[in-house]
Amino acid sequence: MKILYAVLFSLLLWSCSSEKEATAITIEWDFQRIDREMASAKSEAEMATLLSKHPEISVGYFGATPSNAPYLAQDLFRLYANPDLRKFYDQSQEAGFFGGDALEKELKEAFTKIQQEFPGVKTPKIRTVFSGFGGVGGGEFTAQNLVVSDSLIIVGLDYFMGSKGLYKAPNVYEYQLRKLEPQALVAQIILQYSAYLIKQTDNDVSLLSDMIWYGKGYVFTKTILPSVPDSLLFGYTQQEIAETNAFQKEVWEHFIDRKLLFNTDKAIKSKYLDERPKTTEIGPACPGGIGRWLGWRIVDSYWKQKPKTTLAKILTDPEANRLFLDSGYRGEADKK
């Protein structure tokens, strides 16, 4: 009898293992470190060949046109020959930045989880570049930290070198730098990508609708990347996070007292949604973009009220006002 139980137990384990393997998620993965190929080019001709193979880089990232495309390879090759840029690039290949294959592993894990939550969604191609903040062509070519669509993501690694990078991206303030730390990169990619999965009612242009749209993106990102610190996601300092949590009742009352939720005025909405050092309309210590943070609190509260609801259902339900009413959120902090 003991032998029979052992055999049955072994068969059960084998069955469970086989079922797990059968349901394993596989995705079409196309990730290329173009920055490393650019850095390895031995001549302008080699750089030109590389760019010709990747029009998504030359056109999609640098904005090259048929008339100026021949100069892009020349400028990039000369840029990498510059000792200062080369030193900056070499820093990016250190373990604390983007050396090794940690970035690819983190992104693949994230997009595999996205596939689990949204079966059938196509995984975008991902490319990395490094251009010294677009220091090519004297402003003739474009460059930015991220180019994100549902089919292609291009990452400007130089923009995500953060506070310890040899150089800082131009026109970036201290309060913006927190979201440009190397450890923030994957979260910022997933946050921007969420825009292609979220649905909202097209004719609802209220502040509440925009808040919940942002809130859905934050809930999505925190679900896919549960260990990402709020400081890297929202760009708030630890003190700002603590104080915002502690005083969210006061923040909420400000929105209610001034009848902001259903306001459609673009100038007013921008005060509560745009990136700013502080939301001074509420108080000198209130961080910028507080409407986005409040939108996350609403959507997060909704999910806690309806824990059996899938992430996909939350993101694709277009009725922002109904989600708000069902959330029951009225400025309450989470109970410890």
C-alpha cells in the first residue's frame, strides 16, 4: 500500500509539473543593445551600415531625413571618438548602471508578466542608444530619454544615468532627476507603455478622468513591478511620500472644497497634473503632480474594494466616474 501511495504521489507531482510547463508564458523577444554596437563601430562607414540596418534608430529616435541622414553616421562616429563622451559611455557600462544583461532580464520579466495579465498583447521591440543627450548635428537631430509605442521602445540610456552620472541631462531639475536614476528606468518604461492598454471615455475631459487615467498607469506599473520604490515611480522624496500619505485627507478636501474633480479647464488641470516642484495651490510642501498621485489612490482603493477584478478589467473599463464612486475613496489613508 505504501508503494502505491508513493507511485500516486509521484504521478501527481509529475502532472502538476507538466501542467505548469504547459502554461508557461513565452513572448516574442526582440531586445538589442544598439548603444554597444555604436560604441564598437571602427569607422564612419561601419556606423552608417549599422544605422541603415536600424531605421527605427536613425529615423525613429534621431529624426533623420533623407537629406541629412548621411551626416548622422559621421556625427555619431566623431562623438564616440570624443574622450569625454567615451568616458561617460564607459561609465554607463559599469554594473551600477547598464553593464551586463540585468536591464534585458528585468524588461523581459516585466513583459512576460504583462503577457500573463493581457494574453495576446504583442511585446514591443526594444532598442537602446547612447548619444550624449543628442549631441550630434548641432541640434539637427533629435534625442530624448524614451520613445515608447505599443510596437517599439527606444531607450536613451544617457538620460538615465541619474545623480551619479558624469553628466546630467540638460534642462532637468532636481525634482525630475529622481525618475531618471538607473534603477527607475524599467519602471518608467512600463509606466509609459501602460498608456497603450488603458481605456477611458473619449468625451470625458474632466480632471477626475485624467487623474484616474494616471492612477491606472501607476497601479499597472506597481503590479508588474511590485518591488519598485514609490520614490522612483512618482519622483517624490521619501519625506514627500510620507507627508503626502499622512496629509492625504487635507489634499482630498482641497479638491472637494474647490470643486476640482469635474473641472475641465486645461490651465487648472495642469496645476494638479503637470510635473512641477510643488503644488503650491495646496501648500508649499505638497509635491507636484499631486493629481496623478491622488488618481493612484482612487484606483488602488477601487481594487481593494473589488479584489477579484482583474488588472485588465481595471485598465480597460472606460468609465472613470463609476470607478471613482465604487472605490469609496474619500481621502482616507491605508489602515496599518
